[in-house]
Amino acid sequence: MADHNDLGILGEKLAQEFLVKKGYEILETNWTYLKAEIDIIARIEPGILVIAEVKTRTNTFIGKPEEFVSRGKQQQLVKAADAYIKDKGWQDEVRFDIIAVVLNEKYQQIEHLEDAFYFF
């Protein structure tokens, strides 16, 4: 496995732990629909389904992690979330978040951007 894959897996694990500590219930991880993958699907009361994209980088020299969630990626997440919502019969609010992780030997930062983008 390539180093960047290991970094991404670690970032997702840290993001999950971060959300759990904030009171979120993790429902799914790495949920796929066609070519789209949702990193984390979680629930926070009262009745909010959170679709979270995790971006992990070792530094911010070329930009913050959240800046790498392209419009195309957002559209893929919306399609996958729609499939998940229909499959599970979810009726309440849905929110799209980004969890930005900067991680290297000397530094670890996790930033949670709630309502990072809208689906319309």
C-alpha cells in the first residue's frame, strides 16, 4: 500500500474518533455507491444525518485539505448520499461536512467544517 493511502486511512480513523468524542454515532464508513465513496456517515441528535468527507494532508503548503474537495467530488457525494437516504428511508435533515486533517511526525490538527457545502 502506498504511503498516501496509509495517510488517508489514518486520517479517516482519527476523524471517526474525533466525531465519536463530539457525540456522533458512526453509522457507516467507506460506504460506496457506483464510483462514489462516502468516508463517514454519522448521526447526531436531534435527527441529523452527516455525510462527511475526510481530507488528510501532511502540510498546508499547497493548500488546506478542505480546498481539495472539488465540485465534482461534491456532486459524487450528493449522488451517493441520495442513494443511502433512499435505501435507509431517512426522513430527517442531511448535512455535508468536511473533516480536514493535517498530520505529520510533529503535528496533528483536525478541523471539522459543518455544512461545508450544499447539495442544490
